[in-house]
Amino acid sequence: MRYTLHSRVRLLKWFTVLLLYCVEANNVPLCFEQESVDITDGTVDSDGTVEYHGVRYSSSQYFQDGNIRRGCICLVRQCIHVCEVHNITRVEMTELYANVSDASGKNSHKINLAADNRFHLILGEPHCEGDWSLLEQVHVNITSVSIRLEVST
């Protein structure tokens, strides 16, 4: 009896240690803060899914940052960085048009990226390693497989 009790206590200790590691693993940032949204006030389902402003985040798409729950919006929607936007907020940006074509690239139409819930606009330069350059373009064509820039010369 005594041996069984000690074994159960030891098993309980190991379970507690593993549980603490699991909780700590959820605190690891899955994305940059710029590419995340504060979803602390979202609704949590029984399976751990969080819904916030019509966007659903599975447990592998959000993390805990102190007291703030952050959802990696770019894992759920296509993120588009809008560079060199001065004195304007995400809420104020209501129009950003792009030509969108089908997979063949032949049939295209103009959509408002700011109003389309498939996209999320991030105001500011992306977090990149190394050097990068900004191209001046006339049109941005987005297909289901790529983004094509028509560069003005």
C-alpha cells in the first residue's frame, strides 16, 4: 500500500511538471507583435478556439503575452503591409484597391482590400532580415498563387 501511494505521488509530481511546461509553451510568441491582434476579449470555445471580431483562431494560432492573448492574424488571413502611411490609422484606412485575377490571370476585377475580410492590412514596413527595397508600382495583381507587381519605369 505504501509503495503504491509513493508511486502515485511521484506520478502526480511528474504530471504537474508536464502541465507547467505545456502552459509555458503557450507563452511562446508564434508571430511578431506587428502581425498579431489583441484577442483577450474574444469568446473562447470548449475546444480552445477563440473568436474575435468574426475571426476564429485555433489554439495553434494564438499565444499568451503576459495578461494579453494575441492572435496571429497572418495565420488566418492574408496580411498586406502598407508602407509609408503617415498620420493614418488602421481604422481610418477604408480604401485600398487592387486588381485581382483568377488563376489563369486573364479575368481580373478591382477589389477593396481594406473592406475584404480575406485580407488584413498592416500599416508599416514588414519585419525583414537584411536589406530590401521599395518598388514604385502602378498596379498590384493578386492571384490565388502569387502577387504580381506591374512596375512603372
